[in-house]
Amino acid sequence: MYQYNTVDQQIVDERVEQFRDQTRRYLAGDLSDDEFLALRLMNGLYIQRQAPMLRVAIPYGLMSANQLRKLAHIARTYDKGYGHFTTRTNIQFNWPKLEEVPDILAELAQVQMHAIQTSGNCIRNTTTDHFAGVTPDELEDPRPWCEIIRQWSTLHPEFAYLPRKFKIAVTGSAEDRAASQVHDIGLHLVRNAEGDIGFEVLVGGGLGRTPVIGKVIREFLPKQDLLSYLDAILRVYNLNGRRDNKYKARIKILVEAMGVDAFRDQVEAEWQHTRDTELRLTDAEIARVKGFFQPHPYEALPAESPALQQQLQSDSDFKVWFERNTRAHKVSGYRCVVVSLKPLLGAPGDITDRQMDVVAELAEQYSFAEIRSTHDQNLVLAEVRQDDLYAVWTVLTEYNLARANINTLTDMIVCPGFDFCALANAKTLNISDAINAEFDNLDYLYDLGDIQLNMSGCINACGHHHVGHIGILGVDKKGEDWYQITLGGSGREDASLGKVLGKAVAADEVPAVLRKILETYVEQRTDEERFLDTVRRVGLTPFKEKVYASAH
Amino acid sequence: MPLLINRQPAADRWTLIQPQEGETLEALATGVDALLVPIEQLDAAAALNPAALGVQINGDHSVAQLQPWLARVTLIAVEFPVFRDGRGYSLARQIRRLGYEGELRAVGNVGRDQLGYMERCGFNAFSLADDRYSPDTLKAFSEISVRYQGAADDPRPVYRQHSESTV
Ligand code: SF4
């Protein structure tokens, strides 16, 4: 993975001192609330319902064992012993003290980490496929490009006060595990007719109040032009995006208002000024960054592991976990392990300091000391020898990190909701608990197959409810929590927005409503048909009839 | 109002004239040497032939409107109605890109914590409210001493700063 040089280190170190001074001036009354707000947000610091919340960047979801240990240390020392992974693959701490935040940032800087631009109206953490570099179906590893974007966007002087936040995702394979089509910019590594690899560029995707699927504005962008083209898009947005209404300030609204062709024309016109300037990436720089993402020194191993076969036969729990929570690796003899942060009891995406230490240790012992965080709020040990899987599983099981539910109904994406978030309309964690309690039979979940359930506590859609096969949105009705259900969304390569099933349901009805939805699916499905495909084929009517039948 | 030019406290020789209903620019601008006007008044102001002519714009304007005047004006003031309105940063980049080398001044809601980025985008002058200026303010320029991106101050991104490669 990328290692800081002296320049990278100096930037984070100086940033810590700058923020320390800003905090000091704020506490001394020299800096207004409003101004400190903008500054602290650009360092990931919110003031939430309970306390400040600090969001730490995990660039493109990749961290070292040492870094994860540092996060565990921070959770233990400055917080209440846990953290929460987000859909931007970052981690949040819910209980830091404002005056200690500069110290936390200094601790992070010691391990090449920071909280820069994890919130605020600026360019946020770039995300990617959590199987980048190890998935067999990849055209090229997207992570070097994420790192190039990270450096370009970090403390960018021109794009710190955008109309609204700005999110970029990069993918390198045909399967889209990064929800790239619902990002402000989605970049897909593609090969053109001449055989060159470059980027397909999408703009204007996003969720929130007005969900939109991104539109292609350039089918092929040569790699060297990546930054100059991003620069042009950002400048057109910064100058023209709406600033009078925060719900209309994202780039998606600008693209819709101008029309994608007019938007493209402006970007291309702006780009003509910059494409052949210093912004053009040098081959030397591309090669330098790629050098940090070379394949690990894998052992030459046979595809079949007799030890593994034997363990799979003798231990059915292990077998179930193997089938649900591990994935193919491009190198023979290795597998990717998904560490489930979706236990039966507990908030999706939460992890304790002890669990962080355990995962760090497993990574060191079995997976080249690297860990990835996923956009669906799990962790990945991406490079485990098949022979070691049983040992890894045993430890994960001991620490409640091996629930064999990946890609099933209970592998939910859930935002923190009203319990933590100041913007929330409704609670989410009580609903995820209720869903876990209602659907605790794993065999039933396996029979249902792959289902993505996403839940948000308000229209800001941090839980990506629009692109869940099943989406749940918390709404406030006269002071009570109600939940609106959508079906048929997808954040993958076949991206689509869910459609509203009908009127919202009360909190205690959610599990029963879900059960009816799933029963309808089981009645309607053809052999092997995924939930999403059934919904797409039969439409919402049968689901509506079943769910709302008794209510009439 | 404290003014910084090239990181030094400076006296302001310019007078901003904004005629209201019933007032004429001519009447107000008599005797003014260094005349600063909103872009809407620029034609009229130029006709008065002041010793020095400056123009004030904000995020609603575009550099295209400004371009014909770049050789004539020696001050361009970009107004930030609120510090969150980041359009002025892009305007500054575009103004410098067009070759303008005169004074480029940030006015309006300008605070210490914006100065570093503003300077990098091409501003070399900053007008701050009295209560937002202290000698300490000058430190803002050197808080972050290294940078990844090229910008108006140095067009080379970090990877071109130390290598010979221009491929
Ligand atoms: S979706 Fe709403 S409630 Fe949930 S984290 Fe985002 S802002 Fe908070």
C-alpha cells in the first residue's frame, strides 16, 4: 500500500498544528461558531446529538495492521471503546472531547492517517472496490488512481468551499462494488478500441433528497488526463452549482438543470485550457504510485487444498461461513475473507477496540498486514491462504466477527440514525435489531439468497436506502418514527433506484412487513432468481397487495 | 479596514464608488485618483479617465465579462459575500490564467483561515474587517508549507516539483 514520503508526512503534521491553533482560537472565543464549523468539518469533526463525532479517513478503504491498531487505541483512549465504519469506508468515533481532537489527529499522523476532508463541502474520501487488486475479473487495479486523486484533492486550495460535498468512486472491474453510479463522479477503468486503458467518466449521480443515476460525459479519457479533466469538472461545478439551497446544491442538480450535453460542453471548453498543462500526469508519477500497489509475494500454491477440503467436510459451521463470507482470489491457493460487522446483536458497522486489535493481528499473521473497509460496512482480509482459513475463522468466531451472513438480508447497510445523528428523523438501530431478531434463522436467509437491505434515518440517505434491493427510510410523522419502504434498488453495475412500496409503516410493523415482502418473493420467484430480479420482473403490485391487504 | 498586499500590511489608495439611486458616478468620483467601481459601472468609470482604474466583481460575474478590461485595470477586487461562497477561488484562477498580473484583492467576508488557499489561487491582496485582523493573521500564509497541487502560485503539482520528467 501507499507509504508517505516526507512531503505527505509534512502535510498531515502541519495540518494537525493548524487545527490545534484553530481549536485554541475557537475555545478562546476568537473564532466564531460559524467559521469554526466550516474548519472543523474539513477535519471531520461534527457536533452531534451526544457529543462531537470525529470521522477519520481511510483512503479507498485500505489500511495497515498498524493503522487499525492505532484506531483501536484511539477508541480505547479517547472514546468509549468502539468505532463505526461508514459507507465511505471511513471510521467514526462518537464520543471524543473537542479539546482532545488535536491530540487524536496527532496520533493519527504518526501512522500516516488523518481526518482531512471527511466532511464539509469539499472533495471527500475517494472510494473503490473492496476487492481491488485481488479480484479475478479486474481490468486494472483502481487503487493507484485513487491515491493520485487523494493527493490532488487533499487541501486543494480552489475546491474547499464548493456548493456542497463531492464524492468520487473508481472501479476497475465490470462488477461495481463501489456504487460508482450514485457518486458525483464515477470513474470506470475501461479499454478502448485501440486497446488502451483509460476512464469512462460519469457525473451527477447521487442519493439524498433527489436520487439520480450518474450520466456518462466521456466514454474514454486517457489516463494522463485524469486530473485535468477532474479539475475542469470541479471548476464548472464550483462556479455554477447552486448555493442558495443546500438541497439543490449537488452537482447532480446542476447537470439536470443544464442538461448533460451542455454540461459536457462547458467541461470540455474548460478542459482545453488545462489538459496540456502541468496537470497532465507524468508517466513517472503514474509508475511511482503504481509501485506501491504491486502484488504481494504470494506463495506458489495448488488451487486445491486437501486440508481445507477436510475441514469443510468435518465442520459444517466452517463450511457455511466459507461459502458465505469468502470470495475467490486471483491467485491460486488464496481467498478473500469478509469479516462480518453485522452481528446478531449490535449496530451494523460497529467494532470494538478489542475486535480491531484482533483483526489487525489476523491481518499481520495471515493477510500481508493489510485490511480493507467496505462500502457496505464490513472489513476484508483480502489475501488469506486457503490452508489458513480455518485458523482465521476460529479467531473471528471467538470475537463475534464470523456471522455467516454476507450479502444476506442481515448484512444491512445502516446509518447511525437518531441515536447519534443530529440530522436524523427516526431511529435506525432499533429497526436493525428488530430485523435481526425476526430473521435469526440463517438457513432461511440462505434460501432467500443475495438481498441488499439499506436503511437511512433521514432523506440524506447516508444508508443508501434508494439503492437497496429493499430500502428503508425513517420519516417523522407528528413526532413518531415511521418507515417508508422501497423495493428494486441497486447500487451495482445494474444500478437502479428503488420504488416506493406504499404508505409508511410504524416501527413495530417493519419486521412483519419485511416478512410479507419475502414471502411474496418466495411465491413469485422462478428457480435461482434473485430477489432483485423477481421484483424487476413482477413489479411492485404483488408485494403491495400482500403487505397492505390486511390494512384495507 | 486592514489591508494586506503581498503578505504585508499596506495602505489602501483605492476608493470604491458605488452610486445609489439618483447619484451619478461622475459626481461621486471627482477628484478620486484610484477609482474602484462595480463591473456594471466600468464603462462610465473608464470614460472619466482616472489615474488608476479598478473593478469589483463577485461570483455572479464571469471572467468573460472581465476579459476586455484586463489590460486597462490595475486592481480586480473579488467580493466574497460569505466566506463559504467559493466561486471567487475559481474566478481568481481563471483571471490569473488569462495573464492578469495586477493586484487581485479578496474583499467581503475574508478571514484568516481562508488566506492561505486564496493566495494559492492567485490573490495577492486581502481586505479584512478590523475585528478579524491581528498581527498573528500573517502566520496564516505559512501554516501549510508544502502542497500537492499546482495552483496560481506554482503551477507544478508535487510530482513535477522535483523531477525533470515532463512526459
Ligand atoms: S441518513 Fe440522516 S440520520 Fe442517517 S446518518 Fe445520514 S444524516 Fe444522519
